[in-house]
Amino acid sequence: MMTDPRIEVLGAAWLEETPHGLLPHRLPAWTRAQYESELYGLNVTQGSGVRLRFATASDRLALRVRASRQLFEPVPPAPALPARDCGPFDAVIDGEVVATSVPTGGRVGLLRADGATATVDDDPGDELTVTFALPPAPPGGGRRTVEIWLPYRDRVRLLALEADDLAAAEPSDGPRWVHYGSSISHGAEAASPARTWVGVAARRAGLDLHNLGFGGAALMDPFVARTIRDLDVDVVSVKVGINVLNADAYGRRVFGPLLHGFLDTIREGHPDTPLLVVSPIFCPIGEDLPGPTMIDPARLPEVRFRSLGSPDRIAEGALTLRAMRELIAGIVADRRAAGDHELHHLDGLDLYGEADDAATPMADLLHPDPPAHELIGQRAAAVVADLVRGRARAGSTAAARTPAGQR
């Protein structure tokens, strides 16, 4: 069981001690009583944005883990797909990915996720080893701070980290960023965990990330808003819309009140924190058609999503991505006009628009491919970093106006 005080686990709200190792959860323990679906719990334990932080002078590391990949058995007529291999781990130094490795030495576990019953059969697999060869340290460089990013789509239980030299890293001074979103924010189709668009943005902007991107599940659940409310953060971003379409979860009547309520709850704990609301990026299958979406059986073995919705339902309040962008922009504008000047809007098309889809198309018509994750991350980094700088400037101004004895 990895409980070494020299190793800090970032991006997790709860570290569960299990018989098979230390299991990071991205939501706190109390939330588990508020969602019935084990599929949601699987999302929470997939390690998107979770990383181990420590200092070392070693150039070789060995991380011992148990890792389980996912096999999803959907409700017919949606087709079943084979389980993917276990995803890679990244080693990051000074914001740069310096090594990527996959676990070896045994059998990877399997998580059988049943879409009909919303249950998960958890096979933790064998003990595995992930080895990293780090670039040599500069002469006289001594210890370096290293972060190991866990795979974004697998459940990883931590056992031990082995190195010739190991010490606690200096506390991170990066602004704390919590982000909420869908499978795109979770990392779907990114090349590796630090190369998800959220990971790219955090590394480029020097942010301390807590990623609450949940595949298929960004439906503005109240317990997620309460989690964000209670976290100690410097900037918050909320990216919603695509999962509402995917699930055909609710229509125009419900979307606005849910978003207002989600933002209200966050504001209870962060009344003046920069809060960025991001609308959906371009997605060819959902711009003008409502959901639900599913993998198209006619296109197998290629994985291509399609929307099953009818445009006739739009008049009844069914939502398209285009409609949700308009609703989100209006809600943010109304709240800013009412006095919330630290609430900001980012049109998802400014992160990835139709022209970007033509240049770097989504292979499955729903999730960005690795080059698009990099592009989105670069653009998002500039926006979030600007919000953090704005808050720092505002804080400096306020401090300058406040007598020292009253601070």
C-alpha cells in the first residue's frame, strides 16, 4: 500500500485503502451515497488528472500498481466494442512530458461494465510495474520535481514507488484549477494522460489541476457542484452541453435552471473566484440534431457516432449543440449583468470550431483526436491563465488599499 509521506497525490479528493492498493477517487467519499450507478463510480476512479508528485535525483523509477481496463457492455442496439489495452502513464518534469510508459509484468485487470444494470465487475488483475527512464539531470542539478500522471481511462491502484533517491517535493505554487466536463475533458482519444486538452492547458499555464471530467456524465449533478464549492481553488471552469445531447437527458425547460443552480452552488463557496463557463466545442453530429447519440452499427468495425434525434423535436424543446451555446451565452450575460463580474463565458467554437474539424477531424465524429487535444489545450491555457492573472492583479490592488493591520 503506497502511503509514503514523500509522495503527494494530486487531483484526487479521496484515497481509498483497498485490499489491492490505494485507489484515488476524484470526488470525495460522501458523494458515493448520492449516485446509484456503479458506472458513475467507475468514472470517478479513472485517474484523469491524478498524479504523483515527488522529488528525486534518480533517472530510473519503478511504479508498482494494479491496473484494470474497461470493457463496456451497452444496452442493445448499441454495439459492444472490445476492451482497449491499458493506457500509458506519463512522467512530467517542469511541465514537459519526458517519458511515457505502460505497465508490464503480469495480467492487466478487467472492469466489466454492464450498461443495462449500471453495475461493474471489478477484476484488479496482477501486480504490474511501470518503469520510467528519465533524462539525465543537468550537472550539479540535484533533485528534480517529478509528476507521474495516471492513465485517464483505467482504474489504477497504487502499491509502491521505487527509486534510488526519493524525497518530498517543494509545495506546488501553481494556482489551483478545478475543471468540470464530459468525456472530452476526461481525455477521450488523447494520446496520454498529460496530453488530454485539460492536461495540456494545466501544464502550459502552470496550474495545479483537479480534473472533474466524467465520460458521459457531465449532467450538472448537484453533488459535483457541492464538491467544487468546498474545494480550495483559484479558478473554476465548467464545460457543459455535449452529454446532455448524448443522453438526450433533458430539454430547454430544464437546462437553464440546472445551470443556474450549478453555478449558484459553486458561488456559495467561491463568491469572487474566476468562474469560466464553456459551451460545447464543434461536433458534426450534434450541431443541428438533438440526441441521443450512439455508435453507428452500420459503420463497424470503424467507430463512428451518430445522432438518433429528429429535427422535428427541436420545436418541442429538444436541444442541439447550437441551441445550448446560445442558452449558455445568455445565462452568463444575465448573471454578469446582475453583478457577477467574475463569471466569464467562452464559446466552445473558439476552442475547436468547424474549421478546426476540417483541419484536424474527429475520427469517431464525437471526440477530438490527439492533435485536436493539443490545439484545444493551448487555446484554453491562454484563457485560464488570463483569468488567474486578472485575479492576481485584483488581489494586489485590494491589498494595496487595505491597511496592513486589517489584513
